[in-house]
Amino acid sequence: MARSLLRRARKDKGVSSVEYIIILVLVALTGIAVFKIFGGQIKTKMTTANTTMQNDVNPQ
């Protein structure tokens, strides 16, 4: 019995690549959702910053 527990412990040690893929997919989906929700606001802020930089900074 001790040997079977030892084998199981060795087998289950660490994270498998399938679990890494699941985590990667969840992170990607979260990122896509955040960009869909806040994308318009981010675009507006970046456009404002770009316009400000073009108008206020004089090249030498």
C-alpha cells in the first residue's frame, strides 16, 4: 500500500501542461473581456494624450 501511495504522489507532483493551458486560456479570456469593456475609454484617453503631446511639445 505504501508503494502505491508513493507512486501516486510522484505522479501527481507538479502542474501538468493541461492545467497550464487552462490557466492561459482563462487569463486570455479575462484580458479580452477587459479590453472589450474598457477599450473605448482607453482609446479616448490615449487620443487625448496624443493630441496634448502634439500641441504642447515643440520639437527642437
